[in-house]
Amino acid sequence: MKALNNRILSCVSKLAVLSFISLFSLGASSSESKVIVFGSNEKLVEQYVAQYLIENIYDSLGLQLVVVPLPPARAKKSNLNRRVDGEIARITPYGNDKPSLTRIEPSYYYLETAAYCLIDSELRITSAKDLEGLTVASIRGVAHSDAATAKLKTVHKLDSAIQLFEFLKFKRADVVIDTEINGRRILLKDEYRPFIKRCGVFKRFELFNYINENRLEIRQKVSNKIKELHDSGRLNELIIEAEKKALLLGPEHF
């Protein structure tokens, strides 16, 4: 019964999010709306950090911002269909084949691609090449793990980090790919720490705010603000603060 109730609540929550997005995408174009609506990849620590940072940046500019967490593949689709005005944090390769999206330079945060394996494994992953010949799993629609596994013939795609680590725990994969900070959070849990370890951090990607063509008027002012925060050292202070808060978020956020 509890499991059924959780599934019902999950469905209701997803319907509410879709209704919310539809509300902002109907009628007048987004460029005529004062509220800027961005998608984010749901249930990932680095995205919560990015949300905290981007909300600070936009608030300091007097811009009204709403962030809608979505499954990564749906966030991408919503962005390309212009049901949202952009996404808060994606890596450079994500935008390379999407000409309708504009990347706001410079980056304001980053992620590190990490590999996780069983506690007794002797694997050491220092590059994507080390994944060859292994059974690998990653989260569907996440660009950094897609890049890490691009040359592999078979990759198991799952919908969340918890599914990913469960998959590994029950020995259905040799290695799973996640970000360092999100995996660090999961390994704080008693149900995973005795069974799983990090077996390599092998790639760093800068994270950028991406906007659709209908929001190009904000590009320069946001870019200038990020540069200002970086040059003053305030951006690094915000990152430290945001990471601490994100790592303390309760299970309802994941």
C-alpha cells in the first residue's frame, strides 16, 4: 500500500510539473513574459547546487526566475520544444548539436564524471577508455555520462541515481557512471556505503546556463554578472555554500 501511495504521489507530482510548464508556454510567447522558466535535471546534487547559484545570479539582476526539475531527457525535450526558456546547467557538448540553444559564457559551476564499482572490485577507472569491455550503466539523458560511454557498444540506461546504485549493488553492472558530488551523497547512505566505492574520477566539465533564442536579451547581462562574481571571488564562496546545502537536502529531494 505504501509503495502504491508513493507511485500515486509521484504521478501527481509529474502531472503538476507538466501543467506548470504548459501554463507558461501557452498564450503569449515567453519573451513577452516577465517570468523566466528554466528546466533542471531532477534529483541530482550538482543540479541543486547549480539552481542555488543561478537563482542568486538572476535575483541580483532583478530577473524573475522559476526552475522546474525534470527527468534529464524530458528537460532536454522541453527545452528544444521551447516549453521552457532554457536549462540551468548543461555541459559544452550538450549544446554543440543544438543550434537553437545559446550557451551563456562563462561557466559558473562544474561537474566531475566519476565511476563507481563494488567495494571488493580491483577496477581503477582513469579515463573513458578503461570502461571498454565492462558492463556499464548510466542515467538516461545525462550528457556527461553519454560522453563517457559514447564508444561502448552496450550501456544500460536508468532513470535515476538511486536506480543506478541499486543496479550496481545487485551486481548487474561492473561500473556505473555518475557525478562525483552526487555519488558522494549516495555513499553517505548506510544501504550503499558497505557495498559500493568510487573507483575513479576521470573527467571535468564546465556547466553553463543555456537559453532559447526567445531569451537572448538576457544573455549579456547574465554573462557580465557571472564574470563579476568570478573576478571578485564571490562565486567560489557561493559554490562552497551551495554544495554544503545541497549535500544536506533530505530524501524527498531525491
